[in-house]
Amino acid sequence: MVATPRYVFGPVTSRRLGVSLGVNNVPYKTCSYSCIYCQLGKTTNLTVERRVFYDWRDVVGDVVRAVNEFRGRIDYVTFVPDGEPLLDKNIGLEIRKIKESVYPRVAVITNSSLLHLEDARMDLLEADLVSVKIDAVDENVWRRINRPHPKLSLSSILDGVKEFAKSFRGVLITETMLVDKVNADAAIMERVASFIKLINPAKAYISIPIRPPAEHFARPPSPEKLVEVYEIFRKMLGEGKVELLNTPEPPPPSAHGSPEDWILSTASVHPIRLEHALNSLKAISEDPEELIAKLEAEGKIKIVEYAGSKFIVRCFEKRK
């Protein structure tokens, strides 16, 4: 009997990464930020301490088994856990061992908060792609939107991002989340775009909250404001260097394995549009509606409405 993977989820379809197998190398909501727009809710373990959470062999083993199962269909193995991936002291070792064992490229999606630490920067050097979050370069705005651990310093983080960009030889991209009445003003975004220009990423992505956020007031800006910010970035960074992530993610690839495990593992990190889940589950479940109703009745998932669509989100209150 094959063990249910503990540390991988998906694969999911990503506009940035193609077909991405997620790696969940940090426990639920263990993070250095508690962003107001986070799709997983408020951070329950706010920390900046890098430590070992899991045996690296178990994490790598799960990845290798999953990649072999989906041979030829995975574009990236992506460290995008329920918290900040660089809090895992083993991440550098895990990246190396994964790249020694399987073919896909390795990506890391980080909130950038630990890049002032040399060991964190060194751990990322062997990744093929790194996405760094830059929502603000002004102290007050940064504290409002990212709600960082009190020991963090924005100036140190930005210096760390610049230092990492100098030494990284893979693909560097940035992501900036726009929240209405918090950081979406033109003057704020001009300063963000100016900083991003300094690190010269392959592409700068502009996002808006498209999944249920941690705080109800974290709303997307108006379409007019979104276009204004896009034009600021385009003029600062150049044609072809900026992309909007303002539409829902594509539906996930066909579900696989246990229908319940697929729903729970995927929804734990990426809330799923109900219509996408139902379509994907048809391949492995005789009655997707009944399965989803059962999981909701058991308190394992919740159906929520946001921006006119229904989403499946994982209920974590009982998670250990």
C-alpha cells in the first residue's frame, strides 16, 4: 500500500510555472508575516526563527515519488507551503537532493523577509526560479499590508533582496499584491517599481486578492487603478517585463489518487473554485458533490463565497 504523501500537493496549474507540484515544507501558518490578504487566514505562529520542522528525507521522498507518478507532466517542483518556506533550515539541502533525483526545475515562492540572512540567501542559490514578494518599500505601508514579525526591518530585507539578486543565476521574478486603500496608490507603486528595477527581474507580476483573504477589508483595487499601476510598472521596467495576475488561476489538472486526499491537500494551500474541483474530481469520484458535502459536514472544508464565486477552503482549526 502506497503511503499518502504528507509534504506535497497538487499538481496545480500556475500561470507563472505551468504544471507545479507543491512542496509544503513548513507547518500550517508558521510565517514571518501575517499579510492582510493571505488566502490561508491569519498567521498563528509568527516567527523569524529558522529551524528544522521535518526530516528532509521524508520531504524529498514524497517529492520523488510524486514526480515519478506524474512522469513527464511536472514543470516545476515548487516550495510554496502553508507559511514562509525559508523558515525551514533544511530547504537548501532539500533543493539539492530533489535536483539530484528528479528532472523538474525547482522554484521557491518567498515573502523575502529572511533574505537579509546570508544562510537563507545561500540556500536559495541552487533553485532554478525564485519569486520574491515586494508589496511595499515604505515602512508604514509594509507594516499595514504584511504585518511583519516585530524583529524584522524593511531596510534590511530590501538590502537582502538586492544582495540575493546580484548572486542568483536562476530566474528571478517578483510579485506585488495590490490591496485597495492600502498600497495601490500611484505614488506608493512608483517607489515599488523603482526598487524592482534595481534588481532587474525576468518579470514583475502584479496580483490582486482573487481568493478569500485573511481580512475582509483586503479588497482588490478598481480596474482603473490596476491599469494605472500596470502602466507605472511598464514604463519603469520596460515592455514585456510586467504581467497582471488579476484573473482566477486555471483549473487544476485532473485529480489523482484518493479523492478526499486530493481535495484536502490541494485546498490546504490553494483554495479551489468549487466548479473546478467538481470537474477535476469526475475522473476519480463517482459522486463529487456527495464527497464535498461529506467533507463539509465533517468540518474538514468550508464553502465560501468571494467576488461572486464559490471556493473550497480547508478548515484548519483541528489541524495538529
